Amino acid sequence: MGKTKMMLLAALLATASSSFAAPQTTVPTTSVPSSSSYEVQEFSADFVRYKIGDTVPALYRSAKYNIKQWQQRNLPAPDVGSHWTYMGGNYALITDAEGKILKAYDGNIYYRR
């Protein structure tokens, strides 16, 4: 393949991949935001829209998605009978018994310092 064709292919791949990239968000650095500033009322995971009060699929209630080290992710302590799970780039506090969403936080809370 010629040099020109390789350059055209590289340019095409670069522009195609950038059009599908997720929008970049920045975390404020001037002051440490409170955890409530990361709280969200609804979010998407697996092409489904979820909001507070919805029930999550069984997959997210499994031990694989149960977040035990919530302090390292800057999440508040879960209430008794609930635990944190990770869904589509967001953290959701769900009930142990039913999997109902009690609270949700944007995944960027992990980077809060």
C-alpha cells in the first residue's frame, strides 16, 4: 500500500473514531465538590434509561457488581440492607432484596479529591 493511501486510511480512522468517542467531562479543580454535586436522578446503562425507584436487572445485583470498597470510590456509606453497584459508568445504591435504585452518582465521583 502506498504512502498516500496509508495516510488517507489513518486520517479516516482518526476522524471516525473521534466521532464515536464519549464527550469529555472535566472535574472542577478549584474546590473539592461535595458528593451531592455528583448525584444524578437518572442515567443510562445497557441502552436502558434508569431513574431513582427503578429495579435493576439481576446482573447488577450479583456479587460481581457489588462494590465493597465504596470509600475508595468516594461514595457515601450504604444504608443497612443496600449496597453500591456499577452501571453504565455510574454508581447506583440499590436495595439488597429487590434491587431498587435508592440513589445514583455520576462515575466521575471516583476522581474527586
